[in-house]
Amino acid sequence: EIEDDSVVITRTINSQGKSRVLIGNTVSSASAITAFAASLVEIHAQSSSSKLLKPAVSRELLDRFGGIDIAAYQEAYHQYGELSRKILELKSQLNQRDKEITSLEEFAAEYSKLLPKSGELEQIENELAKLGSVEQLNQAVTSALNLFESDEISAVNLLQQIRKSIDSVAGKDIELDKLAERFTESLLNLQDIGSDLNSYLISLEADPARFAFLQERKSALNSLLKKFGKGSDRQIAFEQLIEEGSLVKERLSDLAGGSERLLELEQERDQLFSRLQKLAVDLSKNRHQVASLLSDKVTQEVRNLSMPNASFVIKQDVSPGDKPDQYSQFGLDEISILFSAHAGASAMPLSKVASGGELSRVMLALEVVIAEAEPIGTYIFDEVDAGVGGKAAVEVGRRLAKLSKSSQVIVVTHLPQVAVWADNHLVVKKSESGSITQSDVTEVSEEERKIEIARMLSGQEDSQTAKEHASELLTIVRQSMIS
């Protein structure tokens, strides 16, 4: 949020190289500053003019000049893209649907015959292990019971005799009494175990019919697991199979309704495409109207920059728009810049006909024209006058001065013909002390400025001729500003 029409952008870097960014009092990021500052500052370096060779930049400049808002079109474009992707995904799913339905129906049929229960396979395996070892279990339990209950030397009788010996001295020693209590508890537990073993032996009997049923059930479950299970862990795969079985009817129902949904989405897409077409056509019409005006205005500005026969043309190539792949996120238009610097020459792409100096002047002319329609707060030009000299340099300075009427303009230049147009003149000087290089910035005015302009003209601060020339240049500029 900006208060009082001002905002402070701060970036600090500590000794560890970590940076902290603030927009106002809000912590932000470097990328956010770049996006935020794009509407506040326009920077042109020596290589910036080459951006004009890119169609995307040409289109952006045209839209800026015409104040053309493409937000509604872009929203429709992205909605159409998302809907198209959704339809493709659904079609892909439907292409696999028949195979999946067949597989699911087969699974559902076999699953419904068995209806396995959670943990059932493990329970069956445990019961089969028991039924298959009835004789061995009978022998082992009978032998154990004999040792428990033998009339001669049963384990219980021996333990009871031990307890009698301890009980005979009961009350003589507290520690021994505690041991006697523990021994009695153990004896009672042992007697319970003997009773449980008796019950187990009575219940233990062979059941060939049950054994055969369980074997058949296990085989059927294993076949189901082998055919439809996933994963190497049998128990986990079995539980997953049960979960899938509980959802198979719902899945089949979902797949059955896919065709109707596809039809709905395709109808929605057709309606959206019609809207996209209309928005794109309107966008192209607006650009066509603006392109002619921009071409005329920039041509006039370029001609004022010592290219009296120059011609600047915005070329607009529009796709038919009958196919979706003809649309981009910026519409149906391919925008490019054609240029001719000489009389009688056909306008051709900038990359083929414009020199470095001409390209710089075209960029400056564009910024001057666009600033009239959509000014940016600050322009920074870093030696954009490279390759320009003489009268052309004077006109570059004049155009920069014109631009400064609507925006703040900061220019880095070595040309005195450009520097004389500035309202404020700053001189940058470097000095070295050992391994340290220091830059100092000083504002000059009146006589100091005349000396600096003379130095820029001749390379000598004490040249009287250069001073006179500098004085003349400054006078011409002042008179031009007044008129």
C-alpha cells in the first residue's frame, strides 16, 4: 500500500551475503521488486534496443501505447486451455475405460463368490496347521498330563510336598513367608494349566471334512490373490484386495457415467471457444487501429532524430482463428517492426536494415511517443546514444528533454550534445588508492558545467575554444527550452 504517492524500496546484504528486501515496511523478495518496479522504472542499456527485434516486445509496446487491456482475453484463453486439458485427460481415461471395466467386472464376479474377510487367510493357515497335526498334538498333551497327574511322581505332588516343607516353618521368617506366598500362586497357576490341558485334549479331534474345506478355501483365496493382488507382501496385498473389493461397484458406476460428462465438457469448451474468438477479433481490431497511429507518430519522431527520410511501420499478421492452435496467450496477432532509413527504400524488418545507432534512435522515438499515452515514472538510459554523433546526438538530447517533461529521465552519456539538455548535470569520477577504486558523484552547474562540457568536447578542461563551443551549446539549449 502506497501512502503520499511515495514508496521506499530497500535491499540490504549482510556480510554472509544474505539479502533482505523491503517494499515500504513489508518484507518482500527480489522477484517481487522486479515485478513492482517494472511499472515505475524503465531501464535502457546499450543492448536494450535489440529487444525491438523480438515480436513479443513489439506487441507489448503497441499494447502499451494503445492502452489495450488483454486481461479478459487472457482469462478466457487460460480457461479454454484448462478445459481442453481436462477433456484430453477424460478422453484418455475413457479410452482405457472398456479394458478397465472388463477387468473390474471379472474381479467383481470372482470376489463376490468368495467374499473374503479381513485376516481370514492367516486364520485359515493357523487352523490348517492345527488340524494337520492332531495326532502329534494329542501325544504331546497326553504326555504332559501324565507328568502332571501321575500317582507315583506327578509334578503337582512334588510341588505340594515342597509347599508343606515351607509351611512347616510359617511365621518364623517374614522373607520366607513371602517366598511361600509366591510359591503357592505358582502352584495354583500350574494346577489351572493342567485343567486347561485336559480341556484342550478333550476338544482335540480330527475333522477331515473341515480340513478339506479349509484347504479348498485357501486355494481359492490364493488364486484370487495371485490374479488380482499387488505387491510382494501377501498379508498386505490380501487386505488391499478386500478394500478394492468393497469399492469395485462404486468404481464401475463412475466409469459408466464418463461419456455424459465428456459431452458436457465439450459443449462448454465450444461455447468458450466462441467467446475466445470474439475477444481475439476485438483485440486484433484495436491493435490495427492503434498500429497505424503509432507508426505515424514514431516515424515523425525518428525523422526529427536526423533521419529525415526514415519510415517506421508496425506490421500486424493475423491468423484466421478457426483453429485452437492459432491462438496464443496474447491473441491471434504477430506484431513486428519494419523500418526504412532512406528515401525510396522499402520498409524491412529492423534486424536487416537498422544500424546500432539507428536502432537506438528508434527505441528513443518509441519511448517518447509511448510516454505521451502511458508515461512511466522514471526512465534510465545507459549510453543509449552509442553510435550517434553530431546533429543526431543533439536531436537525441532534445528528445530526451522532451521525455523529461512527463517523466523523470536519468541519462548516462559521454556525448556533450546530449548532456547539455539536462536540467541537472552529475559528473562521475573514479579514483584509485592502492587496490581500492572509488567512484565519486558531483553535481556541476554554471561555470563548472561549462568546463565539464568543454572537457567532453575536446578532452581538455582548459581549451578556450572548447569552452566557447560549450557555452554556445548551452545557450542554444536554453533558447530552445524557452521557445
